[in-house]
Amino acid sequence: MDHYSQKEIEGLFSPQEVIEIVIKGIKDFSDGKYEIPERTHISRNDSTKLIMPAFGIDFSCTKLISVNPNNLSQDLPVISGILVLNRSQTGEILCTMDAPSITALRTAAVGNIGADLIHPEKCDRLGVIGLGVQGYWQIKFMLSRKTIPHIYAYSRSPSKFTQFKERLQLDFPNVKFHWCSSAEEVVQLSEIIFTCTTSQTPVFNASGMDLSTKHFISVGSFTKQMQELPEQVYRQTEELIIDTETALSEVGDVINAIDQKWLTPQNIINLDQVLAGHTKQINKKTMVFKSVGNAIFDLVLAQAIFEKQNNF
């Protein structure tokens, strides 16, 4: 039985190919071709275990993930885990894969799909708050597809910016990377802002800010206790696109926005409905895209990796 490593997974497809794989999977999911059971959250202290199954006609998978934000202080990966790919009809295990790599690539794809939907025009100033694995991949996917001259970045650890800049400038030498002294500065200077943290409190103070020309993609928060974006963002948001229905009950950003009446359920649109053409999505002055993840993203990417590696 084969195991596909981080190196094998990350070098197999271009960012645009990963995005196309995920878009097709989302459309097929909307057409009822996949079954996605509710994922299991197990939290203990500051650690979260996720068990994420997905079933398709030919393939199924289960991703087992451990998320440990405190690992940052020990210079250890925040996410670790494994994905098991099965043949649906027999249950035969076909291979295993490095789950953090699958998570990084499919989340970057979904975040970029969201960015294209809420800000389809040319972007000159792109911002990112949180410079870990996901911050890197979100920006790499954006730069690989668009000409964006300026990146504005912030992390609680300035050394993260040095690593972030050095890695990306190898592939994008003409892009200017700017260190910002605060998350607020990133928001003020950017048109599109990615938040890539597991923060339990909003990552910037929006008091007094004019957010009418800003667009936000939140990809970091994934539990009820986490909230990346502040109240003012949701109050000024005219539309919120979520990547999965479970965001309504699983993540603090969406739960709090509804419970506190910062926005109404009528302002929330499901990504699969937008891509399938079942819901008309209209670009407004301020929009938010929220990704919490869905096992369908894991399955379609894992299936594509397996098929390419085995010349299907």
C-alpha cells in the first residue's frame, strides 16, 4: 500500500489545477454525487481532533487531523494527521496520504475561489494576517494566478514574515512584500484580506474603520470558540458566502454574527449553490467569504492524486 508524502502531494498539480478539481467536486456535491456525514470534533485542553469522512461513487476517504495551536511555541507543526483513501464498493484501502498537505492545498483552493467570487476585479494590494502554513498557501495560490504587485502581511511573530517573504520571492521576484506593524495596518492598506489564524478573538480592531471597500476571506477559525473577524465587519457586510452549511453551527465567526444579529441568515449564501448556479450571487461593496472546510474537498483532491499517480 502506497503512502503519498508532503513532497509528492505538493508538486503534483498547479494551483489552478487544484482549484478546478475542487470546483468540480463542489458542483458534483451540489448534484448529490457525494455523501458527507457530520464530522467529529473532539477537543481537550487546547487540542482538537477532527475525523472527517466522505463517500463518493467510486472512492471514499477518512481524514484524521490533530490541531494543536500551542505547537507554534515549540516550533512544531500545528496540524498533523493522515488521510485514508478507500474503494467505495469494497472498502479496500488504496493508499494513505499526508493529511496536512491535503488540507493546505484544498483550503488554499477554496479560499481563492472565495476571493474570485467576492472580488473578481484586478487587485493591486493583497493582505494576509497569519503567516503560517495556510497564510503561505493562500498567497501562493493568488500570486500564481494573478498579477498582484503588493502583499501586506502581519504575524505576531516578525520572524514568520522573513520566512514567508523568502519562500514566496523565490517564485515571485517582482512582488513587493511589506511587513505591517499591526493587523489594522494590513486592513487599511489592502483591498482583499486573508485571515489565517485560529484566534478566539478578532484579529484586528475595526473601530472607526471604513470597511466599505474591503473584502475578507477567513480560513482559520473552525470551532465555536474561534472568531477571526470583528463585529464591525459583519455589520457592514452585505453578503457572506460560506463554503459549507455546517459553518452555521460549527464556527464562532458565523454563529456569533447570527446570534448577535450583526447579519441575517438571508445574507448568507452557500458556495455550492453559487457555483452550481442555483443562487444568484451579486458583488457588493463589502463581502466576506468564510471557509471552515468540508470533507468533499479532501476526497476530490485525494482521488485526483491517486488517479494521477496510478495513470488512471
